[in-house]
Amino acid sequence: MATEIKLPRLGQGMESGTVVRWLKQEGEKVEKGEPLYELDTEKVTQEVEADASGVLLKIAVQEGEVPVGQTIAVIGEEGEDVPDAEPEAEPEGEVDEEPQEEGSRAPARDEERERGREASVETEPAEAQPTTVDGRVKASPLARRIAREKGIELTEIRGTGPEGRIVAEDVERALAAPAPAGAPAGAPAEPEVEKLTSIRKTIARRLTEAWQAPVFQISMSADMTRAQEVRERLVELTAEGEAKPTVSDVLTKVCAAALMRHRAVNAHFVDETVRRFPTANVGMAVATDRGLLVPVIRGAERLTLAEIAAARADLVSRSREAKLQQTDLEDGTFTVSNLGMYGVEQFVAVLNPPQVAILAVGAIEEKPVVVDGDLEIKPMMSLTLTCDHRAIDGAVAAEFLGTVRELLEEPALAL
């Protein structure tokens, strides 16, 4: 019996996703658990595995945004009749941005849209007129998506695909095109308008939530002499092909050990309750071309530095290649944000709700320090802890940060 493949709910609060591309084509054999298609959600673009084995009888949604639960494909036995699937979602860029109840579609709005299309076509130079079908510009879903995110009208682009269809390369070419030669000298250039992607919308929403929390910050500096020595020794012992431990890995291990001693910091603030966790799931802020992501190293207190280094290398690599899974971003209990590699001396990190604390780490710098009355030059690193005052008081935060500093200065105590 044929199996309908429906768009899954990959995370709490997920209402829809965008099918980016299919990894199998109609008529091909599929094994259960085999990657079937790529799905773009608010947080990640990931491969989704097949729910059943058989032949991919029908792809109901080639590309585009789809609500959770809608049928997007059918898998069954070769030659089996394909059941009626839900209609394919309209390609991105062709649906109303504000959903309306069935039967309540505003005719005036449709007429305005049609008039807008007609006006665009009439004013476009003859050689740049895109091919249209029933008033709609012919374009691939990916081209529509790029155009929407970059704020470009498809009616202004000439398609080079089959029958004048606009493809992604046409949109990218339009983005790279120079300003019109007829613009008056000294005229201000038009600003580039970039609409928020799903990930940037999520970042904007979560950071807005973070600023609503009553937070405070405390700072300390740590002598990194011993930590650097331990890290360098571990690098020497690392076999070829294995991930070399970094300062960030040492920080992850040290923070995990400190969180086990100060459980109040290893917590979430949710619905007027504080939830303290028995294990340290440490998130790492990773900058990518698509925005900031925070993959999580689970149970970091139980891992060796070599294991943390391997996990970190894998997560960072997949973050930048857009291959993270939803589960890689979930269940974090504490976050470390390290900008030291960019030369940043000290900064304040924004809380990552529902977590109650985040540690901002600056660069290691040679600084003069008084030791037993003598002036010495030491490699010092700034540590700034941002805390949610609803869950953590100043004394608790100070004790935690003091433990982090102590373990960095004597890392053997955390290993």
C-alpha cells in the first residue's frame, strides 16, 4: 500500500518549511532512512530521511513553502496506483503573505496585483520582458526565493531558461549588474534592500525576547598561561587527521565543569519557573554566511578535551556547510560566545533564551600584572557573564565566574 510522505514537524513551534530540492526523482527506489529531500526551516537547512521503502511514485511539491502535515510525495510499489495527494503548494512569491480564511480572498487586492504586473510589463524594455503564463512570471522556485530575499522584482529580470523562464543565475546576474548608465552624475545610489531570511527572522525574534529579560553583566580576567600550555601539549599529542584542541574547547570543558558545581547557572527560565539541568549541554556561537547559529555539545562535563574538539570541529563544519540537523541546535543549557579570534578584547553577549546565562570571551593579550609585588607580563583573557536576574543573583554569578577563572588558571582541576 502506498505511503504518503507528509512534511514533518522538526521542532517545537514549526508551522511550515520550504522544500529546497529532492535527492531522489520519481521512479527511483528509496530505502527507509535514506535522505530523500532538503528542507529549509527557521533554523537550519537539513536533509530529511524517507519514512518508508519502495519507489518514489510521485512528488507532489517540487519546491516551495509547505505547511506541516501536507503531503509532499508518495512512496509505494512499482506500478501501484498513486492516491490523490493534496494539491501542490504554489511556488514562493505567488501566494499572499497574509493568509485569509477560505472564501474571504479580497478581489480588490488581486486586481491591484494584476494591475501591478501589467504596469511592470508595459514599462519594461522589450528585450527584458519576462515570459508570463496567465499573468504570472515564469521562474524557478529558487529564483523566486533569491529575488524575494534580495528585494528584486522578477518583472525586471530577463529569463535565459527554457521558453524565457527565469532561473537562479538570472537573478544573481541582475544583482551583480552595474547601475544604469543614464543616472545623473552625483546622484545617490539606490540602497540594496535585503529581506530577512528564515534564520535572520528567528535571530531577530529571539534577540528581541532576550532584551525583554532583566539582565546584568559581571567581568573577570583569567591568566591563560597554564591553559595555553595544556592546549599546546594536547596539540602535540593529537594524531594526524584528528581535530586539534583549541582555546574554545578548553573553555567548553571548563564551563561544563563549573556548571556542575553551580547548577543554578545551568538552567532555563520558562513560564515563571527555573529549570535546572543535571548535565551541561554547552552551545557554541558560530558565525555563518546565513547568520549566527548555536550548535550544542551535549554532556560536555563527561567528555575529554579530544572528544570535545572532535564534536566542535564536526558541528562548526556542518554549520558553515548548512548541514546541521534540528537536533544539533536543541537542548542547550549554557552558551559560550568567543570573539577572541577576531581581536575583540571584551564584549557583552546577548542572552540566549530560555538559558539564564551566556559567557562572552575576548582575545588573549599580553598584559602587565602585579604578582607578589612584582610586575610581570601575562597572557590575560577577559570573561564577561550575562545573566537573567530572574533566575540568578549577583553572588551566584560571581561564584560561577570565579570557578571558571580558577579552572582556566589551573585546567588540570577540570580534566
